Amino acid sequence: MVEVNVARLRELRRHRVLSMRDLEQRSGVSYNTIWRLENGLTGAHPRTLRKLADVLDVDPSELLKEEED
């Protein structure tokens, strides 16, 4: 599991005017998983990250939480 940049995920979803349900339908990732990711309650499997990134039209690395020094 990898840590997701929750603010970036939410920002990209809203920028594309997608609800969590829309993102669920387009990506095949469950609503509950998207909700938990956006609220920082869970990390994502790389496969899940790729599915979300494909729908949001970004590289999966843009959804990763950056390491703090």
C-alpha cells in the first residue's frame, strides 16, 4: 500500500467535476475506497492508484504523498 496525497486526489476529482460516484463508475474503484482515500483513512494499492490516475488523466505519481524530510 502507498500513501495518497488526499488533497491532490480531491482537487483533481473536483477539477474534472466528478463526484465520488462518478469516479467510482469510471474507474471501477469502489465508492467506499475512494471515500477512505480522500479522508486519509487508508493507503492505496498501486493498481487502484493507476485506475484513479487514468480517469483523472494524470500520472499515478501525482497522487502519491510526498515524503517529508
